[in-house]
Amino acid sequence: MARSGREQEPDSTAAVTVLKRAVELDSEDRYQQALVCYQEGIDLLLQVLKGTKDDKKKCSLRKRISDYMDRAESIKKYLDQEKEDGKYHKQIKIEENATGFSYESLFQEYLNEAVTEVWIEDPYIRQTHQLYNFLRFCEMLIKRPCKVKTIHLLTSLDESGGRLQQCNGLREIKESLGDHGVLLELDYSSSIHDREIRFNNGWMIKIGRGLDYFKKPQTMS
């Protein structure tokens, strides 16, 4: 097959779209999301640069990439300092019937090898699906690169007749975690209302519905 005398230049449309969004998020002070878009856009521009033959276009692309990289680096340093100062705040809103919000996707950025101890405060670890959600969260901790040795759970006792099921379920989870070398310490409070998760690397996560943001399966009592 004959080749055309001039090779087609790579299309930069995708990179332009992503970087335009990055600039918009940046201007709205949504720095975490802006950083992600900057990084993705820079990668796309680098791909365009790699396939570009025209020296003038190469020079222009290098300048744009350099500018975006400088801005991305500035944002990263700012966010790192905010985290160090304890001022970093990130809010995630999970819409009704939304998908893609597994425990892994929500918590992975806060978990590293420094995490050995976790505190969970959630008054509603009672019903079968709530116990199952708590178990899934504990399993996620074990599978992550962190070296969790102790999990503290502060919850409230079920006063509506399901206390036996609750206690038996938590005991089974405690025994299962023990088989993996993880200690589950259980405490109960009748006045607990707030829901939060704390890791011993300094992160604290506030969750409006606690671990119970998954819908109860229709087949589960």
C-alpha cells in the first residue's frame, strides 16, 4: 500500500479538552480535581509531542507542557502542605443509586504502609447488611498495603430485639480477623451519634452515613 507523502499529525483535541477542564477547576479552587486533570492532560500532550514531526510545533508543545507541569507541581506542593498542616479537606457527595464508590476507591489514597491502627465510630453496625459492610471494610484494610494490627469499633447496642444477632455477628468478625493476626477491639456507647474513621497516619474521614452508604439488598433481612 502506498504511503502518503505527508504523515498525519497527531490530534491534540483530547489533551486540549482535559487541560481546559483543569484550568476551570483550578480557577474554582478545586485543586485536587484540577491536579488530576492537569496530569492526564500533560500525559496526552506528551503523546502528541512524541508523534509530532514539525520542529516549530514541537517547540510550542514543549513550552505548553512545561507551563502546565509547573502549575501542576505548584498545586501538588500546596496540597501536600495543606495535608501536613491538617487543613486539607475533601468532600465527596454520593448521589442516589450512584455506582463506583467501593471502599477501595474511597479509602485507597489514605492508606499506606504506615497505617497499623484504625478507629471506627458508627452507631449502626447492627443489622445483617451493616455487619456485612463492616466485614467488607475490614477485609479491604487487610488487602491494602497497610499493616493493620488493631481495629477499634465504637458502636451502639441494638435495643430493638436484634442484640443477639449483632453480638454474634461481631464476635464472628472478631474471630475471623484474629485468624489474620488483626485484633478487633469492641466498645459500645448509647450516646454515640457521629460517624468517623481515623487512621494512625493522621487521616480522619467523616462519613454522613458511615459504612452504611451501600443500599440494603432486597433479599437480606
